[in-house]
Amino acid sequence: MPLLAWMCWSVALGLLAAVLGARELRSSPRGVTQLRSFVALATHEVVVAVPVTFWVLARHTDWALSYAADGAKVPSAALLVAALSCGGLALGGFAAGAWWIRAHQPRLPNAVALGLLGLGLLGCVVLHHRVGLVGSTVQYRGGFGLSPLVGSRVLGTVAVAGLGYLVAYVHLAWTLRSRL
């Protein structure tokens, strides 16, 4: 579930970026991809989000895929495609949010973003037996050798990656809100 949750959260953060860039969206007749707010989000995705996502996926593949596939058999190119997909989903979320804002429905992006954030969190809670345990897919399927997430290397990696991502997104939000 962590990868699916991350995908939901990527779309939600793209929607929220559109809300933060609403002033530019309303005042400019240019296409969405030509706006400074879109370029700022795209830069954030290329420089921060995609590398962070790929790093977590490559470092803890089995856990990130919720033990649905054996991480040893997943090619790194597939992990890169998954990380790039998360970036694309954020940009798609921005485009959808921009469309709703320009259609004079400014509350809809917030509502959908809140729903997606909640859906990702709910999925992690419902599948806590997959998210809260760390090991390999073989260990998970066999029911042996798993350790709790708390105190594991995965938690440290996710905490550092998440904190870096959060700081970068707060900077992006500040930039979209105050400078654009």
C-alpha cells in the first residue's frame, strides 16, 4: 500500500499546488503547462519527488510494494517507471485542479485532495499488517522473520525522505502563494 498511498498523495499534492497557484490560473489565459506555477511544480517533481520516490522504492522494494511482488524480481526500470508515474500523477492533479479553478469551482480541488489524502491514509491503516512489518516478500508470505516498522531501517529511510519532501513542498507552497 505505501506505493498506492504515495500515488494518491501525489495527485492530492498536485491539486493543492493548483489551489495555491489559483491567482495565476485565474489571471492568465495561457495553457496550464506554460504557467510559472506548473513549471515550479514540475521542477519540484523532477528535483525532489521522483528521486525521493525512486530512492525509497529501490531501497525497500518489498515493503514499498506491500509484499505484492518479490522485490528481487522487480527490475529497477519498473521502479523508475513507478516513480515517474508518481510525478506524472502530481502534474495531472495540477492540471485537473487548474481546470476546476478556471471553471469557477475552487472548492472541488480541495475536497478531492482531502479525499485522496484520506484514502491513502485509510489504505495504510486497513493494510497495517503489510505496512507495519518489514522484511522480504518471502518472509511475509511464509510468516517468519518479519520485524516491526518502528525501529527498522525502513522507518529511518521513510522519515528522512518524507521530511525532505515535506520541506521542499512547503517551500514550493510558499513560492506559489507569495511569489507567483
